[in-house]
Amino acid sequence: MKVVVYTGMSISHSEAKNILDADYRPPVKRDDIRKIIGSSPDIIGIIEGVFFNSAAVAHREIIEALKEGITVVGGSSMGALRAYELEPYGMIGVGRIYEMYKNGVLESDDEVAVTFDPETLEPLSVPLVNIRLTLDAAQDAGVLTQEQAAGVLDVTRKIFYPDRNFRNIADECVKKGVIGEEDRNKLVDYFVENEVDVKREDAVLVLRKIKELNKS
């Protein structure tokens, strides 16, 4: 079977190849799906896609692929968002982020957006959804109170997505009085050591789902 997967930030192409043999491409953008329909892939996996710096992949082109009998699987980032929106048309969604969109926990594409190096595809910011789940873990660990975690999340939401990194978030939380200066480094250390990288976890699930479908 011919499999095309769009990814790069949540999981690198080299790491992904250890899980699934596929044609790996950079984050999907407008018209990419339409262009490959003619080459008749059997399965398209959408993990990453562009959001704000250029036109995002259109719903219509994914629907066109589905109508051509191409299986489309999504999760983790743009894939999770489009899978939630296009489930009635037959797109397959997997992972926690997809479920969070489906259940109304997440609503904005801002939750999964990151900025990245266009050459290496290395992420240069931290997605809001990872921060959200890391804060839940921090509460469970007794590192933050429920009030503090809610305050950190509110501060993070207000930071423009390319500027979301652990140090910027901690600095803004100190400025806003959410945490004290003495807790700044502790918060940064917790984030660095305990980040819940749900986007990567879901990217792996997308690849495993495609592998499962590829065998059937």
C-alpha cells in the first residue's frame, strides 16, 4: 500500500520511520492533498499542518480524497482538528487531542499551534495543549494548587503562540502575580522535566493506526 504522512514537529521523520514505512512530508498546507490524489495513495496520515503563516489544508480537499476511496487518518495537531471536523465524511481520528476536540474540551486551533524551523521542522515553541495537560499533572503532584494552575493556563493563553516557551510563561506568571519570584525556577524545572508531550503521544498513535490499517 502507498502511504503518505504529513508530520515533522510532533515526531520527526526519522523517528516516525522506525514505527511506519511511509512517504513522509512536511506539515500539510493548502492544496497539498489535492495534488497527491492523482498519485492514488491508499492512506494519508495528517499529523502536522500549517496554521497561520500560510493557508491551512482545506476541508474540501480532504473530502475529495475520501470520496476517491483514500483512507485519511488524523491526530495530534492539524490532523486532530480536521479529523474532528470531518468525521461525518469518514476521516478517522485517533488520540487524546482528537477526543478533546470531539468532547468540547478544546475549541481553538491555537491549542495545537507551534512555530518551527522551516529547515529542520524542529518546534520552537510549546503547544498550549501540552501546557494544559502538564498543569494537570503538576496539580496531581502537588507542585501547583488548582488556583495557581488555572492562573498559569490563563496567562499562557494570552501569550502569542510563537512566544510560548517555559521561561516566558514563568516570567509572565511572576509579573501577573500568579506565582512568586521564588517559585519561578521551580516551575520552569517542573515543565522541562515533566512536560506531558501529548502531541508526540498522539502522533505515535496515528502511525500505529495506519500500520494496523495497512495490514488489513
